[in-house]
Amino acid sequence: SGAKLTELDTWYREDLPQLIQNRAKESSKSSNESASKSSSKESAPSKSSSKSSKSSSASSSPSGLCCSGGYLLHSEVVRVMDWKLTRGKWRPRLLQFVQELKASDVESTTLDALNLMPKLAGQGKEDGALTLLSKLKGIGPAT
């Protein structure tokens, strides 16, 4: 159990944030490419390149902990729950609830919550993102 917790801690603290940031960058990159294509028809290329650099810098939060356009996969949410339960009291029913979630629901809900975080940061309203995540069965303030 100690080795499992060490492995899960490393994944949770190091690998998972990087996975989310990479998805956010990919999302921002594809959004910028789409915007660049449509704006190049309407304006000079130099203007579209300055627009894309502004939007990519605005898409990440000041802390770098959450990223607009980032999301978690179903398997990652299951693994987060495994990490949480390995650290605290084992509640197998919570793990079962999370395992039964639809992948599309997990991705869209985590995307919405991560998109909301930068807007709420510094306002003391970060619990709004938790409210969104709580729509997923088995996820809530205690989990």
C-alpha cells in the first residue's frame, strides 16, 4: 500500500497537472489555428498572429494550476478517486460511482470546471467549480 500511495502521489502531483496543461495547450492551439484561418480572410496575417499570442497567454491561470481548455479523462478521475481513497478512509462505493460515470460526462464537466477556475481565482469563489464537479456522482467536497 505504501508503494501504491507513493506512485499515486507522484502521478497526482506531477503527471496529472502536466496532462491537463498539455490538453489545454492543444485546445488553445487548435482554437488559435481556427481563429487564425478565419481572421486571415478578414485581416492582415500580422494581426492574426498577435491575436493568437494574446489568447494563448490569457488561457492559462496565473498560478498555472488549472488551464482553460484542459479536462480530465474518465480513467484519470477514477485514478484520482483511487489516490484519494488510498490516502484516507476506503469507501469502495465512491470508487464504484466514479467507475460508472460516462466518459463524455467526465470530460465535459471537468472541462467546464477548469474553464471556470481562472475566472473565479482571487475572488474567493472557487467553490463554483466544485459545484460543477459535484454533478458527477461520487464527486463532492469530501471527495
